[in-house]
Amino acid sequence: MIEKAAHGALVETDNLQALLSGFERGDKGSLARLITLVENRAPGINHALEKIYSLTGRARVLGITGATGAGKSTLVNRLIAGYRAANRTVAVLAVDPSSPFSGGAVLGDRIRMTEHYRDPGVYIRSLSSRGSHGGVSRAARDIVKLLDGFGFDVVIVETVGVGQTELSVMDLAQTTVVVTVPEGGDSVQVLKAGLNEIADIFVVNKADREGAHRLKAELELGAGLGPSDGWQPPVILTKGLTGEGIDELMSALGQHAAYLKAHRDESRDGDRLQHEFTEIVTEEVGERLSRFLAQGEGSKIAAEVRCGKLNPYRAARELIEDRAMMARMLSAADRF
Amino acid sequence: MIEKAAHGALVETDNLQALLSGFERGDKGSLARLITLVENRAPGINHALEKIYSLTGRARVLGITGATGAGKSTLVNRLIAGYRAANRTVAVLAVDPSSPFSGGAVLGDRIRMTEHYRDPGVYIRSLSSRGSHGGVSRAARDIVKLLDGFGFDVVIVETVGVGQTELSVMDLAQTTVVVTVPEGGDSVQVLKAGLNEIADIFVVNKADREGAHRLKAELELGAGLGPSDGWQPPVILTKGLTGEGIDELMSALGQHAAYLKAHRDESRDGDRLQHEFTEIVTEEVGERLSRFLAQGEGSKIAAEVRCGKLNPYRAARELIEDRAMMARMLSAADRF
């Protein structure tokens, strides 16, 4: 709570207005600063997201996931080159939820992407979780909104590893590419991690290694077990290092975009939007609650909670059912 | 939402009262059923947790984490035997957030624990995430409360893998044991995953393998980098298969319990309790919101959200700032 108050000092109203103006003018410094404010959950940031929301919805959002060492970053580099050759701007968000304490960015990936680092049509950013459990999915969601609203044609969300957070991050993508490599038991790993359920396209990278064609066959078999009337995830052999197979991957990405356009699943889209709305409401309630607990009437409740004498389930219910107190709690808006 | 309504049918008031009576009588069938209701987030379950809360706070809660294949289950088996020999009852919750779609339990682990399966002083349960993103930490929290309240002397929370969800599950433990094995780069993996920051005790399992002593030295070096006036995580060599080192592990667990008792960190405990309270409030608000959106006035808002025409950030703020509507939304309590 104190942390948030401290961050609050960073977001004076004028400052945020200036950042939003810069953002709308296409100033990357303002974009970078807004992303940092999202990472820190600075008070006022939801106002900023509210303001830029009308600019969103135009980017093509791709998700790239798969186990560490599968060569995802090299592939992303190739995709950047492919989209740039087609004159489209690209933003990359590299998400590493497995390093919650380091606070460091996915530096290796950033270095490997330096080939495009000076290209003004490319923007690369890393996101690690910095200890705020469960916060990565949310930060990724809001950062994708910023990148989309800023005007990038393509937003690539790349994850390191295949845990639950990575899977939830992939919900943000219109098309999810699962990258595998021909090594012992990899198709089993894919199944075990539930990746077969989210893959729109499979890539077998490092395809010159032994077992690549067997893995391809296994993935095709697995993909064929899904409903036969929908999209059939293709399995594409690539060699990230030489660029072989990238044209086919680009083409498959194009086909999936066309498929989505032709077969819009309104029910699924609706579920996603409703889930997002529910998340935003509860997050905002949580932040107002934190501010409420930090002072005055709320700090007395906090003191009782913190000494462990209060039954938290009962206290929560009683707070929610006390309309007057809830009204006071919910009016603990951040200053903007 | 519809799913929840369907589950609702399972928790008639009388039924839940009967389960709570059974729970208080020590009936394991009632315990198992309540755990299932927690997993399904059945409406009314927070009332049940509120009622059993006064019974909690007595169990010793241990966390066991580390990469797949480190031999955690074998160690847990040994710990069960150790605590049973000391006449203490033990519950194990095996958490596998990496299989969100399978719906299956960590069957292998359960089979390996069958040695204790018929012992009435031992209770073993698995938890996988079943597609509800972010829900595993919460379910684990509430299940630990149930196991604690039921009266188990020791509750062991074991995770498979080392992702962000696993780390957040370890927040539930008073003492966290990080299990490693002497294989290439394992101390680097430990650092990379942030495990050094949560470990109260390190175990180097499969200690007859090459590199065990080097890994021990590396972990001790890493542990020594922390603040020198606090608890120094010991590094214990074990062989799960033969049981060597288990006595030392039991002894280290005892020492850490004594340390915690002597050095209670009220500020950290307070933070944890306040975080828990905030979570319970926002989760309950989220559930009431879902019920509100499912019918009447709320369903009109939901329809607008779902068609994508509404700015979700603005809609969330407007809902929260409309006191009368919030009052109607928050009164969408589950029937109990």
C-alpha cells in the first residue's frame, strides 16, 4: 500500500496528461513511461487506459510460447524481419513470469533482438513479474492495449516457459504459435502442459535435428483429434538460424487471420470481453480497498486484520454487506 | 457464470450444514466434499470457510517445491513416515498448476504415496487447475484452511514444477523446502526461478550422484549472501529412495519452527493477513458481479460488454462510481 502511495507521486495529473499527449503524437518515450506506470500499477493508470482504449483493437496480436530453449526469440526475430519487409510496424512484449524476484528484464532476448533495435518501426519490451504474484497477466493485458493503441500493426507476445501464467498471457493473442523442438518426449510435454489446446499453429524448430519429422507427425495426430469442422492447426518445420520455414509460418499466420475473420466466434469473444470487464472491476475495487485500508476508518479495520484476530471471510462479508461503508471504501479513488 | 449456477445446485443450505457438521465430527467424506466445493468455487463455499475459520491456525504448514524429477514425492513419503512415527497426523496437498486443461489429478504422486493411503492419520489430495486461470493459488489457500481446520497436525503442500503459481502457493507455508538434484546447472536454475528467495531449507536429493557436494556448496554460498542476522537456510543431503538424510531434514524443520516462534515477524504476518483479506473481498465482489451480470439489469450491461462496444475501463469506473447500482450489484449474494 505504502509502495503504491510512493508511486503515486510519479503520476501527477499534468504529467499523465502530458504522457497521453505524447503517446497520441507517437512519442515512444511517453509509451515507455506509460508501460512502466502499468508495471508499477501507478494510481491513475486505469484513467490512462480508459483514455487510450478507443485507439485499440486494430493490431494483429500474436502469441509465441513454448519451452525454454526452443528458439522462440530467434523465430520472433525472423517474424519481425518478415513483417518489416511487408512494411508493417512490430512491437514485441517478452514476458518472463518465472523470474519474480530478480526484477531484471529478459536481457538475453533483448540483446538477441538488437538487429532490429534501431529500427523505428520496431519496439521491444520485456516484462518480468517483480514479486507481484498474479500481476503479470494483468500487466501484459494492459501493455498489449498500450502497444495496440500506439499504432503498431503487429504485437507479438513472447513467453519464456510454459507455466499457467504463460498460458493465461496467451489468452491475449488472436493467434497462438506453440514452438517445439525435436527432443526426447517433446510432444508429451506439449500435451502435458495443455499447449495442444491453445495452439493455432505448431512450429517444430531446429528441424534439421533428428526426430523432427516424427514430432511433426505426432503433433499432427494430436491436432487431428480436435473437432474436425474447425481450424486445423498446421505443423510447420523451421530452422530459426537460417530462416527456413519462416515464409510458411508467415503464410500460416495470414491464413489463420483470414479464418478468424471468416469465422468470428462471437460467444468466445463475448466471454473474453466479459472476463476482462470483471477483472478490471475487481482490480479497481481491490485498489480502492487498499487505499481505504491505508487511512482513517479503514486503517482501524486493517489493524484488526493484521493482528490476526479477525476472521477474514466474515470481515469480508460484513464489509461487502455494509452499504454505507462500501460506499466510503469505493469512493477512495485515486486523485486524477 | 452458467457453470457456477449449475454448481449452485450442489450446495443446498441443508446439504452444506450437514457437510459442516460432518467436518466438525472428523468425517473425511465431508472434508473431501468441501474440498471439491472449493475447487468448483461453489456458491456458499465462503460461508463454509467463514464457519470453519476459528478451527484453523493450529497446523504446521510445510511447502515442498522444486523442479520436476527432483524426487519431491519420495521425500514427502518419507516425511509422512517421519511424522507418523512421532504420532502426528499429516495431510498432503499436491498442486499441479501446469496441467490446466487435463482436469486430471497428479495421479503418479498419489500412487507413489499409497504406502500411507490406508493410514487413517494421513490424507492425500491433488489439485490441478482445470482451466480457471489464477484460480489455483486461491483454491490451495482455502484447501489448506480446510485441512488445518479439520485438525491435521502437519499440512504439506507439494508443488510440481517451479512457475509463478507454484511460488505463490509457497506463500501459504510457514516453512518452505526447496528440493534440488545434482544435475547440470541446477543451482543456476534455483537462482533463476527465484527459489533461493523463498527457501527456508534446501535439500540436495539423490545425493549419491556426482556433483551433490558441489551443489551443496553453491547453495550454501548463495544462502550466505542473504542478511547475516536472520535464519540461515541449511542445505541437507538426502537420498529419498533409502531415507538417508530424512532425520536431518526433520530436525531442520523442527529448528525452523522454533526459530519462527522465537522471531515472529509481525509486519510480515500482518502483510500476509491483509493481502489475504483483500483477496477474499475482491474475489467475493467478483462473484457477486458475475451473478449480477447474469440476470436482469446486469445482463443488459453484460450484453453491451460482450459485443465489444463498451470501453471496459470506463464501464468499470462508472459501475463502481454509481453507488446505487453497486449496492444492487453487491446484494447479488448467493443463497445460503
